[in-house]
Amino acid sequence: MRSSDVLEIAVDALEELKAKDMRVLDVGKMTAVTDYMVVASGTSERHVRSMADRVVEAAKASGHPPLGLEGTESGEWVLVDLQDVVVHIMQPRIRDFYKLENLWEMGTDSTGTDAR
């Protein structure tokens, strides 16, 4: 499965559960770890966990199960590792504190959800 296909699965799952302020970062030229990072916000611990669960379900259904899942206990920041796509789902205050996308945006083609 191409990384762009995995990206579409993740973005669709997040959109389905009304992810807030989603950003897609094309980091393939900056790291060998992954091709894309997706950063999105949830409105509560429950919302963050639900979105992560939906991404995992969608990935498994497509035959591309995640390599890892971290942070579901707290629901403040959940990471779903789909190998070619790493999904970060955070509560707004955590996202604002870490400013994760700012670390990767310099020199990348960063887009919103409509630029797949």
C-alpha cells in the first residue's frame, strides 16, 4: 500500500470524527522514519481516544495495522504509528505547548486536510 493511501485512510478517519485543526506534513524528504505526519486536535480526552481508535480500526480494515499506539491512557496526546504515516492527536492545550508541527514545518510542504 502506498503511503498516500495510508494517509488518506488516516485523514478520512479523523474527518469522520470531526478532528479539529488538522495538518498534514510531508516530511519524507526530512526523515527516513516516515513520509507524512498528521497532527489534529480533539475536544476532550474521550474525543482524542475515539479518533485514535477510529484511525486504528480503519487502518486494520484496510490491511495496514498500526505498528504502535501510545498515549491512550491519558487521552491528552495519542500517537498512532502507521509506519509511512504517523498520526498525532492532541488536546489543544498540549498541542499549543509542544507546537509539534512547528518543528517540522520549516522546509516542508505543510497542508491542511484539503490538500491530499
